[in-house]
Amino acid sequence: MAELSDLRNMVRAYFRYRNDPTPEHRRKLEELRFLGADECPSCSEVLDLSRFRRVDREGRVREWITCASCGDVFELTDLPVH
């Protein structure tokens, strides 16, 4: 089961790899998947990372992801990035 900070790192690694598919980015993505960072913290189902949303309103960025299985919404905005 993933913590929210692990989930945020997974989302960032996913989009880094999608934009620049280098072996380094792929290795980081696979490492995070091995650790379970792509699982929902509530129901432990694998999250669909394409459900990640990012909105910039009035200089404030809001990031969140919704689990397709249980419907929980996870706010990722103010979490630390490793």
C-alpha cells in the first residue's frame, strides 16, 4: 500500500518517462512500481495514472488523483517530492 508522498513521486516519474523515455526514467518508474507506489492507499488497487489532474488557478497549483475502484480522491499538492 502506498503513502501519498510515494504516490506523488510515482505520478511525477510516470510523466517524466512519458515525456522522455530514457532507461534512467524507466528504471525509476519500475523501482517505484516494485515498492507499490502505484497502488491506492485506501483499497490497494493499482491506480490508473492517467486520472491524475493538475490545475493552476490564480498562481496556486492543485494536484490530485482519483481511484477508479473506490472513488477516493487523493490531494497531492503540498506533499514533499524526493
